[in-house]
Amino acid sequence: MRTKKAVKTFSYPITGGDYENGGNASKSIKELLKKIGVEPHIVRRTMIAAYEAEMNVVIHAYRGFIDVAASAELLDVIVSDEGPGIPDIELAMRDGFSTAPQAARELGFGAGMGLAHIKKNSDRFSLQSKVGEGTRLRFSIFLSPEVSDSVAANSVAISEQLCRKCLRCLHACPTGAMRVRQGRPEILPHLCVDCTACAEACESNALYAEGSREIPLPQKKTVLVLPGSFLEQFGATTSPGQVLGILADIGFRQIRLIDEWENGLRAAVLRYAREEASIRPVLSPMCPAVVNLIRMRFPSLLPNVAPFLTPIEMAREDLTAPHAVFLAVCPAHLTVLQRKNAMTKIDIVHPAALREAVLRRIVAPAREARRNVAAHPFQDVVEVGGMRHVMKVLDAVENGQASNFSVIEMAACYQGCFGAPVWTEDPSISRPRYEWERESHLLLLKKEVEAVRRVDALEPRTGLRLDPDIGKAIEKLSEIDALTKQLPGRDCGVCGSPTCTALAEDVVLGRAKAEACVYRDEGRIQ
């Protein structure tokens, strides 16, 4: 008896001229492939082909449909439309040929690469068109499963005593890793990327990055490693120079700023983009939380990531002193610092502890006159801050919409480490203040640092996939879709999952029960 193959199908309508919603259908295909655990480079090929096909309908046709069928071995996509049709298919297949209207060109579409890109990224391709009626395009891509089972460690700590069950963290987490079960907050480790979104949303401080509240006694050769953002946590009347003087009085005579390794990385990434990179844009590994996000949710973009360690990793590996004290401003930094180092004994101090020690010693503050702003030495780098914006940019890169940028540097926190929830100063104030005195800060840097290349390439992390077997993953996805339709669609979080779809997934994967939804019998919101 032959076993029936699991097949997932769906159909998505497309409206001609609707540029605002153009790309939604191809995004659904991408999420489907990630859920069933398809190899990342295949996901990216599919995304490029599907997006180009969808936008062709938006640009040229009146209306159309994308019909998708996915099995364990093959993705089959049919895009049919009602429109003017293609008079000369051979001409339309040439690179650079375009009949896109001016409105589409003004929005950045219609470069004439669509059909050629679809064929290039497909394993099977066919195209039929009748002038005055419409076009039917079909492409297929052979599927294979991703092989990584890597799950990274996480360092977000939870205090059940401080948790008020407000559910803010459920909706704040960009990867859907938060849960509340039996009145207790939980984190799904395979989805957590060690960003600070949950901690930032938590008003009771129940979510945090651990670190010692005791400042270790500095030894003669102890090195204190600080983010530049720490120097701006004492108000407008206390200068970085005063803070450094107080730290020296405490006993920290040798101080290094993370800025040294950040500047070294920026210079190396720009050089790599100019001289070596074959893919655009190059993604700078500045923030370890963003690197975790790419590995988990956007693994097809790993070839875009410059092959260097993050600054916090470089600092950890670069130090040869017998003792180092680090301030860990976020869980991602903490996870890196907790790895063993054969050369140096590392103590990790919570920023609040050192800040309080400095505050107790501030007397009669008199901030020096501000200097003129120095030109930023890395103006060719596009900076993106905050997980919501980072997710949108990575989506655009994965869709092939950002190849005109050379280097993109992303940070999980708004304004980079200046926006970490551990700080009291608003990043919109502290970072510009820090930039105003860039020249004086540059004098604090001990030396120019060379970026360190990774010995081992970054690998995908197990994240969204439902099962290592694509066929079983498709079956589970069908169960999730069926259960989601029975749930009300409130996405309220009362059940302990961030959305109704997340609850359905938790039920199918054995992490929750459908009875957790208290609104299940009230019917679905239309």
C-alpha cells in the first residue's frame, strides 16, 4: 500500500496596481518553506522567483492568483493573471527589457530582470501568454531539508517574583519566543536570539541579563572593558573624562572601550565589501543579537554576513591580561562572555553596579566645553537600529530589494548599545552627546584594532522548522492551519502564547492545550 504524500496548498489573490500589498504572497511562501525546514539557499531562490512573479502581476495585469503546492520534494508555483498579455515572449525574457509604466519605475520596479530572474532561480519554468487575455507562468523548485540542529545558548533571565503577568513581553518579542504557562513566564530557547525587546517592554524588570552586583577588586593588571554608552549615563554635567577619572580612583587603571573593536570591524567590513564580497549588501556582524537573528530566521542571508567576529567576541579574544572585567549591557553580550577563555579570567559586572559606584563619587560636576562634531569616518555604512526595523530590512534583503547598498550595520537596540534597557539616559540624548565629543573619545582608545576573521563559518540555527522531516513538517503545518481557523483570531495572549497561530503551533507540537484559549467558543473574528 502506497503512503499518501503530504502536500500543502494555498492560493493567494493579487490586485494589479496594489504596490502597497505587493510581496505579501511571496512572503507567505517564504514563511511556509521556513516552517517546513527547507535548506536556506533554496528558500532564497524561491523568494526571488516568487517575488518577481508576483510583482509582474501587480505592475502589468489587472488581477491574478498565485497557486502554491509544496511536498517534501518539490515546490510548484502557478501565477496566472488577467491582463494585456505578452506580445513577444522571447523579447520579454531578455535581461533589461521592460514595459513597466512610469508609476512602477518611480517606485523602483520594472528594471526588466523579472522573467529572467524567475527562470534563473527555478528548476523548471514555463510561460504561456495570450495578448488581450493574460499570462500563465509556472515554475518549480526541488526542495531539500536544512541540516543544522544547532541551538544557541541564551542569557535572558526571568524573575517569577517580579513578573506581574502583564503579557507585554509576549507581544514585544520579535521572534515569538515568549510564553506564559501556568502563571510562569517561559522562553522557547530555539526561538530566542538574546535581544532586549522583552526586557524593554517589561515594566517590572522581571526580564534581564544577569551580571554580578559586586564589583571585583581590581588587580594591578586588571583591564576594564566598557561600552562607550556607559560614559554618558551620568547626565549632561558629567563628562566622560570625569567618569574615567572616578573609575581610576576605584582602581581600574587600564580601561578599554568597545569602540576600539567596533571601529576595527567597520573598517574591515568596508574593505571586505570593496575588495572581496561578491554579494550585496554586505551585512556587518556588529550586534551579536542580530547575528543570532540571521542564523535563526534568515539563514539564507548568512553568505551576506561579513566573515568577522562581533566586537564583543573580538574584545574577549584579543585581551591577554590575566584579569578582565566586562560590563554586559545585554543578554547577547553576556552569552558571548560566558564562554571559557584560556588566557584571561573574566568577571562580568552588571552595569547598574558600576554606575552606582561612580554616582557615589561624583562631586561638583563641571563638564568641559563641547567640541565641534568630527566627521563620521564610516559614512558609507547604512545603520539600522531596533528589532522592528532590523526585521523589515532583513526581509527586504532576503527578497533581493537591497542590493544597491554596500554595507548595512544593524543593532537590536535603537541607537545601538546606547539604547540597551539597562541604561537610564535616553539614547536619543546620550548618543548625540557622545558623538559631539568624538575627538576626545578617540584619545581614549588605546590603539587601532584589526578585525578578527572567523575560523568557522556561521551556521543556521534550528528555529522556525516544525520537524526535521519535510513531509512530517507539512502535515504539522496543515494541522496548525486547521486549528488556527478554529481559534478566535484575537491574538490577545491570554492563553500564554503571543498569537492564535502560535497557540495552534504549541498545541500541535505538544507545548500547550487548545483549552488554554478562553475565547475559543465565541467564534472567529472576521
